[in-house]
Amino acid sequence: MPYKPNDSLSRHFENHGHDLTRKVEEQLNLVSPNSPNLPIYRDMILTVLRMAQEDHNRWNAKITLQALRELEHAFRTLEQFKGRRKVTVFGSARTPIEHPLYGLARELGAELARSDMMVITGAGGGIMAAAHEGAGRDHSLGFNITLPFEQHANPTVEGTQNLLPFHFFFTRKLFFVKEADALVLCPGGFGTLDEALEVLTLVQTGKSPLVPVVLLDVPGGKFWQGALHFIREQLEENRYILPTDMKLMRLVYSAQEAVEEINQFYSNFHSSRWLKHQFVIRMNHKLNEQALGHLQAEFADLCLNDCFHQHAYAGEEHDEARFSHLTRLAFTFNARDHGRLRELVDYINLSENWAQPATKVQPLTWEPIKVT
């Protein structure tokens, strides 16, 4: 997401006779000299200073402080797990251990761990406990919510550095999605449905990265089947969503299918980001000429103008040099039809469309898909 300086902050203090911008920059240079993020930190501090100057409400100040502390602590804690693929698993905390769904979630955790992926849950019981139990501590992360009454995390993550407590639900929700390279949703109650619809909304609107969203149920289960029927009959048929929005999620009936869906998504697709007005998909494998020609015709509706361009890393500003070995597929994405974008990703992931295998695949790191 490109950073745009907020010059109005500096002007605000200058108009009030305070030269705070220079003083803040001096202090930041003492703490983190030569950091490319100094302008961002400067605006963060100036924002807090403006809030202090207005000093309207103590409750607002306390909320801001708590949220900032939570964010900083989470960023620092999760740095040790950077570079590892992570899958967020949602489902009912009330699922009993003898229920087939519990066994399925435990198998899912084990399958994800075998694929060297970490399992993120809310650290509670039921589906969350089962997924962590299957994955084991080294492949588990728990994002727990602190409540005023006594509660405990599940045994896999309780008392370990893999458990991260949150005071606010909104910051916790942020990290469920931010850290996820995929999401698996098992049957559950209001909370699970809330997470499912929020994740789909974020991906559909481009406010969250395009990642696999997998709906998992036991063989013969009708939970997600019924939900999808309602979505098609009421949302799609009434044109509240696009028909292609249904492509953003996949229904499967086994842990193996769920993990295969995730692995297939990243077989060629590596990550994506906006570079000015160009949307860039980084790929592990270059597309062959026939496949590229097919893209131009089949997915032309995704481009606002021009067409798809495939090229090597050329030192683009704000792109990351550590991904210099990856091929880029760039186009002027309409930033609207993310279901069609998912179809495009599925196409580039077909091995018959690759020019040749990549010699080296780097650990996955994605950049948020944002409209800028």
C-alpha cells in the first residue's frame, strides 16, 4: 500500500506557531536513522500530538493507547514467525470432542503441519482446540481474547510464546486476516458466520489479499451446502453479488482436499501488490506464450486499458528486491471483480501454462491488495 505523506499535519502545527515536525524528525533520526519508514513514524507521532492538543475525551485517548500497544506488541511477537505460511481456522468452540467435526479439524491441523503451514485459531476449545491438537505446538498460533471472567486457552498453546492475547476484538480480527495465507471455515455459530461473511466482504472489495477461502464440512454435511444455497438463491439471483463472487470460496469434505486447495493456489501465484496504477502478480513460473495470449482474450474484462504484461524484476520503486527472481504479470486491474481475479489465478496455477519450472521458490510473503 503506497504511503502518502499527510502535509496537513505539519501545516496544522505551523499555523499554531509550533515547529513540531522538525523536532519529531530529529528524535526519530536518533532512534532509527536511515529508516525508509521515518515519514510514516513522523505522521503517526504528529497525529497523536494533534489528538493531545485537542484533548477532547479521556476515553478516546485510552482506546488509542490500548490499540496502539496491541498492534505494536503483535507486530513484534509475530516477527519470529515471519516467512512461514499460516492458515486461519474458524469454527465452533462448542464442538464436542466426540463429534466427527472435531476429528476432521484435528486431521486438518495435522495435514497443514505436514505441509509446513502454521494453524491460527482463537485459541479456544472445540474446532480451535482440535486444529491445534492436530498441528502441534510448533505449528500453532493462538490469538486469544481477554475477557473479564476467567477463561483459558487450549492446552496446545496455553503458556507458550505461540499464544497472543488481545484486548480488542477489532485488533484480533485484523490479525486473523492479516497473517493468513488461507482461511478454512468449519461449521459454527454466529461468530463463525460473522468471520466467513467478513472475510468474503474484505476479499470481494479488495481490502484484503486474495487468498484461498475454504469451507470444510464432514462428508454428507449440509451446513455450508445450505449456506451456499441461500447465497446463490437470495444474493446472486437478486444481483446483490456478482456471479463470479462465488469463485472466492470452495467447499470441500476432507482435510486433504482443503490442504490441496491451498497448495494449488500457491503452486505458481506467489504474491501481489499495487505499484502505482498497475496491479502486479508475482509468479514462481513464467507463463508460456500461448497461455499469455489466452489471457489477453479471456481475461480482457479485468483490464481498464492496455493488456497483460509479463516481465522480470526491473528494480521498480517500492517493489521488493528479495523477490527479484520472480516473474511479474502486470495489468491495469479494474479493482472490482475479484472473483474473476481468482479465476485468473487459477489459470496461471495450471502447470501446462508455465514456460518452465522455477529454479528456486522463496517462502511466501504477500502484500495486501488495496485500491490506491
